[in-house]
Amino acid sequence: MKRVDFLLSNNRHHVDMMAPVVDRLTVDGGIHCRLLSLCEVRGLPSPTNRFRSAGAAVRRLLPLPLRRGWMADVARSVKQRPTSHSVSRSLLWSLVLSPRLAMLWSRPPDLVVLPNDVAYPYDRIVSKLESRRIPFLLMQEGIRFPLPGEPEDRVYGASSACAVAAWGKSSAAYFRSVGVDENRLHLTGSPRFDAINSIDWQQMAQSMPFWGALGPRNLLLLTNPIDDQGFCSTKEKHELVRRFVDHLEPLLNEGEIRLIVKLHAGESFELYESALRGASACHNVVILTDTPLYPLLAVADAAVILASTVGLEALLFDVPLAVLEIPRHGFIFDYVDRGGARGLRATHELPHEVRKLLHYDSKDVAAYISHHLATTTESATIVSDLIARLADRRHTGG
């Protein structure tokens, strides 16, 4: 039987993009799938139940979770290069992760599926795959945009992957620019978006703990670690969110909106709570962590993002979208430039701009989505068929 290994390090969006594919391969493709989890490296628990229910084996590469936020320290160390972090990463790889992979790959799989080929420890995993001549597929995990101070020798997608599953025309152009040739490039969409139109998320929202905290109109602020991405310091990120809340005061205090701040996995609830403590309108602000995104989007009247893929998900829910300007960097990605979103600044004009956002009906949204996503309903089928062909090529020696 053909065998395919999936590497993942996030127990949410990596699961959402891989689980539908694993389901199809296990049931329809006659392929034995294994999930090799790096979640504990990020301080997260592995999603064992979700994959075992599909008949796939789950193997943790680290038996117990590291301290939450350890990977953020590592990300900062890439820029600052303190010796202690570099040594810690090297030791973790050489003493734990590399020997564990060597054991798991004593009989090489027919294909390995990766969401990333440059972030630690994926960069070292790619080197190991290349040395063993094990083919691997890079499955695009998020939108691509340049990060401040990103090393020129660490380019996402520039590895020797036998194939790249790209979301759509926009990402295809990116991958071509980093050297991926046409015969390795496949436009697949992302399986994590297939479920948006197949589940009643509004009904699910009514059973969520946040349901009772909703107001008559709900504005989502969907944060992400722009400090780890290099756009600013952690203090500056929290100051930006505090200014955003302060300038929203007229709308919040008049009960016109409720602000729901949805934190990215790994961000600190306590730090955000401390940053917003004392804001005059903080009683109309709800901070959520470890909360599913899609039920929130189903009840949102508008959403504001900083620099992340979640903007595409908001647009797929037909939620009016805005991007908050990051000082010195502007509006990240092409949401605003290509007409998918409005641009917001944390100034005294914010209440007026948010009122316009709540009634925003961009005629460019459909074109924007089709530019970035080849499909929003059939991606799991396209990706699983691609994986089956690649695994068969290895299995049969083709």
C-alpha cells in the first residue's frame, strides 16, 4: 500500500487544510496516511482525535509541549541571532527531532506533504528529505507577502519540492518568481476553505460561549503576531490596538457596535487585557482566545485585520473587510490595493470610516477572490488527486 506522511505544526489551520485531504485519501484512495506532528514544538497539543477518527496514524515528534511562545523567541532569534537560541534549536533538532524522523522514515514514504519549507524546523526537514531523495509536496499554507528583514536565502517555495499546491493565480505568480517551473506548479485552492459553504456556521455560533457577549452590531478585530513577523515590537503592536480602541470610543460608548478582539494562536490574552485596561470603552470590548474563527465570521457585521490570510476567509463569508495600517509599513498584502478591503488608520477619523465599513459593498470582492483562489469548493478533491498521482509515481518507480 502507498504511504503518505503529512507534517503539521499548527493544530488549527494546518488541520483544516490537511484533514479533508487525509479523509479522501484514506477512504477513496487506498493510501495509508500518517500525521507527523510538530505541534508540541510550538507549545500546542497534537490534534490526535481528528485524524485517528479518519483512520490515519498520528505520531508526535516531541512527546510533551514546549513552553508556549518558544517558537516566537526562535523567530526573533533569526533576526537577532543570540547564541543561546541558536544552540537550543540545534540541540532540539539533533537530539530529538532528527533521530525521531530517521526512525519514522526507516522505510521511506512515497511522498511527504509539508505546509512550509523555510521556517524552523521545516528547513532542516527539507534538507533531510533531499538527502534521502524522498519526494515532497509543498502545500501552500497562507498568503505570501514579504516580511521586514526576511533573509534572502530563506525563501518560501524555493526548495526542491516535486510539486507545489498553490492557491490561485496570484500565488502562482509568486511561486514562478522564486523559481518554481510550470510542471511543478498546480493551482488547487485550499481545502480549508471548502467547508465554508457546507456547514451552518450561524447555527454553530449560537452554541458558542461568545454568543452571549455579542452586541447589536459586531466588529471583529482579528489580530496576528505582526511583532514576530518583524513589522513592530510587541509593545508597539499592543499600542496600535489600544489606539484603535481609543479612537472607536464614540461608537463603543454609544452602544453602536461591540468590538470582538479575536487573538491569533500563541498571542497572550493577559498582555492584550493589560494593554486595553483603562480604555474608557473597554467594557464594550470582548477579547477571545482559543475560539473557532468561522462561527465568529458568521455573526460578524465587519472585520478588521492586520496582516494575515484571515482576510480572505472574511471575504468568503461576505463580511465587509478592512485592513488596519501598520505604522511605517502601510496596508499589508494587496487587500486594499486590489479593492478587496478598505484601509483604516487609528486616528480621529476612525468612527466615520468604520460606519462606512459597516455598509461597505465592494463590487470587486468576487474578482478579488477569484484572483487568489482557483476554487473555493473542490480543493480537497484536487489536492488529494494530486497527492495520489505523486505517490503512485514513487510507488511504481515512474
